[in-house]
Amino acid sequence: MPYEGQEKIPLALQRQLAGAPDQTMYLLLHVSQTGPAQVAEIERAGYVVRQQTSIIPCYAVSGPGRGLQALAKEDWLVRVEEDGPVQTMQE
């Protein structure tokens, strides 16, 4: 069933959340603005803010997948992606 904001969450991640809504997820929340109001909403949805970046406004969070649908409705949330290891190119 569609819900408001679902276009901000990749389909593969939506399926993963639907199959295990209580599983701890490590996510990157790309936002249009950062601040105490956004942190409060993220925490209210059950997530822990592990890191915040300012060059690219983003929060690295962890918590149960079930809270993501509520966050997806927020205007300041631009998109969501899974957090994971980043590799650099080696010469």
C-alpha cells in the first residue's frame, strides 16, 4: 500500500523494511536542512543520530525500520539510502 513520502526510499530498501520492520537499519538521511528540530524528529521516530555532515546535509542514523515511514513524510527529508562501507580507488 503506498504511503506519503515512499518515493524518497529506494524500492529495494522498502522491501527490506517491509520484511523485517524491527530489524536495526543503518541509514543515511539526506536532508534539505539540519538542526535541532530535525534531530528531534529523527529521535522521535526511534533512530539514533550517529553522525551529521554539513557539506552534504545528511544524518547517519541507526534504528528500527518501522520508523522510516513517518520520517519519509517530512518535507526536509530529501532521500534515504542504506549506510555502508565506502571504498576509495587505489592506484
